[in-house]
Amino acid sequence: MTPWVLAGTTFAASAVEFVEAATIVMAVSVTHGWRTALTGAALAAAALLAFVAIGAPILTNTVSLERLQLVVGPFLVLFGIAWLRKAVWRYAGHKAMHDETAIYDREVSNLRERDARHAMAVSFQGVLVEGIEVAVIVVTFSAATPSLIAWSTGGALLAFVVVLAAAIALRTPFSRVPENLLKAVVGVMLLSLGTFWTGEGLGITWRFGDATLAALVAGVVALALVLIGVRRARTA
């Protein structure tokens, strides 16, 4: 498996989740101050780090690689289908595009009517829920390819640093981030990687080795475009 593919997929997926978490944290900071917002976020981050620290070694040290691929592969397939399905529906016009500005405004409106304790809980929950998806991706990628754990973790950490720096510099919702496109790309990569690893876990020898992944990506993209076209045609 190409390290850059793994790191890039982890980075994109993590960036999407961190953007959504940052939107919630910024909404809390505006209504109840940075101390409340960052306290909730820090507690959630500690819980997530514990999850990764405990989960990754257990998986990599107690289960064979083939069995891990049979678990991780189908999991990523389902995960990828969920992301890609939403992307298809959005681009086909059956689901509203994800809008961080609208989400931010809604959160601010709701939080103005709540106290600081509730706001801290919202910050904690927002970071925890979005972070769990990042943690799951990092742990599963690391389990399926133990030798590339640094790349998987590095991709997530780089996404965190980039989003954090942007949040500090802009202090506004990430309305210009092509989040809908990023989610579609992540869906394609997760579905392709999941299919690849499932095949390896079943004992399939891919004829072109790791290069087969490129063909799987192309096939998934083609399928997504066909589905978008079909849904648009039905709507018309």
C-alpha cells in the first residue's frame, strides 16, 4: 500500500471531521467564551487519544493481518458507501449541500438560550462525535497496515494542525472549504481501500498488486457519476 495514499485519505477524512468540530467549538466560544469551548474540546480530545492509544495496539498485537483485513475491509466498505451515498444525493440535487455557515448560525442561535455548562457539553460532544470517526479511521488503517501507522497518524495530525491554524486565523465558519467535494473523495477512497483489503483478506491475489487500487478508485468514481446522472434524470 502506497504510504501517500493512506496518509492522503486519512488527511482528507480527518479534515472534514475537524472542520465540523471547529464550527461547533467556534459557536460555543462566541456565545460563552473560549474557556468554556476549549475546556469541552480538550476533554473530548483526551478521551479520543485514550481510545487510539488503547485500540490500535490491541488490534495489531492480538489478531493476524488476514483476519484484520476481513474485519477492516468490510467496515471501510460500509463506511465508504455511507459517505458516497450522501455525496451522490447531494450532487444529484436530492439532498442539500453541507453548509458550515448555516450550521454555525443555527448553533449560535441555540446556544444563546443555554447556560455555560450546557455549552461546554455541546463542545465536548461535538469534538467527541466528529473525532470518533477520525479515531476509527486511524485505528483501522493502522491495524490493517501496521507498518504504515506513522503515515496514518501523521495524516490525521496534519489535518488537525491545518484546521486549527485556519480556525485561529479566520475565526469564522469554513464556508470556503470544498467540504462536499472532500466528502465525496473520502467516500471513494474508503470504498476502494475497503474492497482492496477485503479481497486480500479473502486470499485474492490482485493481478497488478497495489496498482489495482487505482483501477478500483476509477471504477468507484465512474459508478458514482452514473448514479448521479441517473438520479438527476429521474428528477428531471
